[in-house]
Amino acid sequence: MAKAKNSKKSNKMWGGRFDARPSDIMQQINVSIDVDSRLWPQDIALSKAHAEMLGRQKILSKKDADAIVSGLGKIEKELQNGTFPFRAEFEDIHMNIEARLRELIGDAAGRLHTARSRNDQVATSFRMWVRDAARDLISEIESFQATIKKLSQKHAKHIMPGYTHLQPAQPVTLGRHLDAYWHMLNRDKTRLEDCAKRLNKCPLGSAALAGTPFPIDREFTAKKLGFDRPMQNTMDAVSARDFANEFLFACAQCGLHLSRLAEEIIIWSTPSFGFVSLSDQWSTGSSIMPQKKNPDSAELVRGKTGRLAGNLISMMTIMKGLPLTYNRDMQEDKPPVFDSYDTIKLCLQVMNGAIGSAKFNTAKMLQDSEDGYTTATALADWLVMELGLPFRDAHHITGTIVKMAEKKGCKLSELALKDMQSVERRITKDIFRVLKI
């Protein structure tokens, strides 16, 4: 995007009652075009729908409505081609487009803002953007899920130690371990689906806060823009940002899931574990230690999760004390949302690439499963099911047998039957069926 140019002239969009233009410092804090310029596709679409509706309702002449829609089409091409003249004097993308429209079609452009306010205009375009962003992230999640599903099926029978407290707990399969993340991502996907569904009501037509006396057709514009229906309360319509909070939470929660996976990849790639090796494409080296191969892709994903959580807190803090309806604080609603979208999309793509190309050392996983007494719980369960012992008694007996194996430096499956019978005389050779991985 070309950097917006400033102007010494006062703002022609709202400056009628002002004798002086904003100070240069006020202009800096007031202008948002460098942030909200990415809303242009949504603003063009809603402006076209609004103009068409005004023409259909005979609030505007057909000539003016057609000229506005045609002019907006030309502006859309300029924005697509990167030739649109962004100007800071017009503050945001919405007034930049309207100002450019006046340059292209003349006074008819001034009729576009009939029966609408920047308040409902911004609220509508922002909802449309978040809806599009949610759908895009759903697609990214589904792509990553497909990668995980493929790996889960590939490793469905490869045994590894399952952990609690990072201590070997019970044997599981690598397929099941990876599949857990498929289910986490699936909840992330449904959260975004719910968010997109819940926000899909149209604020356009609410004007500043109290509606408009013009005979507009809100059902038409809502349907035209892909909304289910208009929002019912106009004051709520222009001031609600809970949809943005919900989107930010979905992004943050997805980031937390990715961070947990990243942490496991980081741990598994250490020589102490040796469970996985990332490809060179998803690793980096050291500037001083030639032997190093660092899992930086996973570390960066883990680190960026803090930004996602911070963006959620930032947005909630902005909104927590605002009276109805619109307040200029809400200009700060877009940076955290845009940043979270960009961040989580990148993290999903990075983890998809890193995990999809990783090499898993299933032999080492199997070895660690055998070395960590991970069948101890199965031994205790056998004592309960076969001998009818209370579980607490079985737990104590099993702990004693594990301690015996530790002293002998062997696996549970390598203990002699008579050694186990010295702890519980009723144990039979059938116990070895559950002691082997």
C-alpha cells in the first residue's frame, strides 16, 4: 500500500463547523488509513449494495445510483492494481474511497452517504472482514488437519510412551498422540464457524445509532452482503465488538494448541528424546556452533502465541468501559484483529509444513516405551481383573514389583515369575501377556 499523503486543508467530510484544521499531532492519532486500508474490498461491496438499495427505494435517482456503482467499480480496479491515491487527510479507508468517488463522478458521490453513518459503515465492513478471515482460517485448519490425519494413519501402530508430568506413563501409539491435535484443531475450527455464524447479522442501516428516517430496505442490503438478516437493535449494531473478541479468542486458543504441539516437537527433537527430526526447510543453524540444527519453526510458533493472547486482552481492555454507542476508542479494534489473523494463519502454515515433512524415529519411541515401565498400570489392572484385588492393593503391589525391576536393572517383562510371586503369590505366567509392549 502506498503511504497516505497529508494535506494542509481541513477535512471536507466533517469540518463544516470547525474554524481550524486538526493539529499535526492530532492528525497522527486521528488517522487510521495505514491500518484499515485492508477493509477496502468490504467497503466497496457494502457501498455498492447501499447505492443500489438507495436507487431501488427511489431515495436516489437511477442516474446517480448507477454513476456511484460505476465509480466504485473504477475505484475497485485502482485498489486492485495498487494505483489508488491514499490520503491521510481523509483519515480512513471509508472516507478515502468516498473522496476518490467525488473526483471520478462529481457531486453524485456526495449522495452515497445518504441514510448511513461511518458508524454503521465501519461496523458492517469490519464484520464482513472478520467473517471472511474466519472462513480463511477454517480452510488453513482443515489443511493442517489433513496432514495430521495422514500421519496418524501412517503411525497407527507405532508405539511410543505416553506421558504425564513428562514422565513415561502408559504405552500409546504415535498415531493416537498426533490424533489428539486433530481433535484440538477441530474444536478451533468449530469455534471459528460459530463465530462467523453468530456475527453474520448486518449493522448497515443503523446509521449513527438511532436509524434513519429514509425508507431504506435493510433486508435487501443484508442479503446482498451475505448476512442472514439485519441486526435488530441499532445501538447495539454500531457499538458491538464482541464478535471481534470472539474471533480473537478463537485465534488465541488455536495458537495455544499449536504452541503445545510446538513444545512437544522442540522436546522430541532434543538428543535426549530423539523422537523427531525436522527437515532442513523448517530448521535453522547457529552462527557459531556448526553442529546445531535448531527447531526454530516450532519455537517461533510457541513465541507468537503470546501475541495472540495479548491481542485478546488488548481488545477486551479497549471495550470494557465504553458507554453506548460508538466511541473513538474503537478505532483501536482493528490492529489486534488484523495482527491475530496474520499471526495465526502464518503459524498454521508453518506447523503444517514442519510437521508434514518431519521424520519420526519410531524405533526410539518403542525403545523408550519398553524402558519406562509403561505397562505398570496394565499390571495393576490385571491384578484387579484376574485376582479380584482392590485397586489400591493392586497399585501397592505393582509399585513394589516396579521397584524390584529397578533394583535388578531390567524391564517388567524380564522379571522372573518367582520374583513377582514373592510379592503376590497368586500371580501366574499369564501376567506376561500384559507386561510386554
